Amino acid sequence: MAFNSQKPRVRAATAIAAVALISSSVSAQAVAELPFGPGEQLTYSVRVGKLGKVGRGTMTVEGPMVVRDVEAYALHFDVRARVGFLTATDRTCSWIDPQRMAALRFQKHERHPLSKYDEKVELFPQEHRWERAAGDSGISPTDAPLDELSFIYYVRTLPLVADTTYELTRHFESGRNPIQVRVVRRDTLVTEAGTFPTVFVELRVKDPRHYKGDGVIGIHLSDDSHRMPVRITSSMPLFGSTVLTLIAHSYAAEYEATHSR
């Protein structure tokens, strides 16, 4: 009897191990199929309204690194602009779980001639909540929340079917949802980095700090497996149109290692 009673437990343990192995394999495959990864670096020229070219920006992916026991990627978006003796810097970083495409931490640091802004947020996806270092907190509408930077990377994973509008409730702050992503057209862009067939998408976002009402961000994504942002355009009341155009790029280290063999 003792021997027989152990069999179901052994089988159950084996089944659990098998399911865990399959789940791990699926998760690893999902991460491997992302259009971005550690080692990717995108460099942009920055033009603002009638001021013309005023600086440079970079988008980089680092990692993996551990955030609260979760293996994460660190996404960085840094912009530095200069007009005469005036300088402005924007540094944004998002730590994201690449298996679930859920943000775990978000930080923003802005320094402009007449203003400054700092934000640090810890996100707890499975608990549907977030906390700012400043003291406020709130409930997220999803267990896979995103912030303004990780959302751009998430858009790169969408199928982007022609004439399609995606309405997404993924921002960690409930009041900034929904975000609409509209696939507008396919065209070709010529930049210093090369010639790129692109998919042009428009993001309609809610960002009271930068826009009166809804804001619109246009992104030309390379129409290939990388889905790189080749051009990013936004319009803000105080600064006019801001355009970031790709001038150099390097792919994720994993991709380069695989394709250099």
C-alpha cells in the first residue's frame, strides 16, 4: 500500500516539473522573439520647431538585471538639447519584465531652462498597484502595466495590421487610459542611418503635464523584424513640433551573435 500510495505523487511531481519546463521554454521563446533586447542602441538627431537641429537622443536596452526577484531589461531614453547658452536634458528609464511585458519601475529626470521635474515609481503588476517616491500611490487597471517609455517598446511587439486601431488600457495610471494606437500607412524613410521601409503609427495619449487634452505622437517603425523607431514626432504647446530621426543603430547583442555565425 505504501508503494502504491507514492505513485500518484511521483506522477504529479513529474507532471508539475514537465509543465514548469514547458512554461519556462515558452517564456524563453517569447523573450527571444522580442524585436529588441540587451545591446540595442538607437541614436537620433533632435529637431525642435523653427529652431532646427538642437541635439541628440539615444534609446538603449540593458540587462538582464534583477528587480524584486524578476529578471528585467532596463530601457533608457536620453535626450540632450542646446540652444545658445541654454541646455535641456531628459532622462527616462523603465525596468520591464520581458516575459510579461510589464513595467516594474519607472524613473524620469527632466532639466529645462525654466523648469525641472523628477519622478520615481515602483510598480507591482500582480498586485495592480503603484507607488511614487513622492508619496502618492494608486491602483493599476491591469496586471501588465506600462509607462510612457515601455509603452513605445510594447508597440513594437504588436502585429500592426493595416487600417487597424488598437485601444489599450495598459498605462499604470488609470486616468491616462485608454491609449489608442492607429496604424496609418506604410512608406519609406531615408535617414543618415539608411533607407527604411516603415509602418507609421499614431499614438493618442493622455498626458496632462505636456498636453492640453489628448496628445498625438507619431512613430515610423521599421517594417522588418526589429520594428525600430526610425522617426518619432510629437507636438507640445510650448515647444512646437519635436522630431527625432534615427542617425545610427546597433541591434541587440543576441541578434548580432546569431546572425554573424
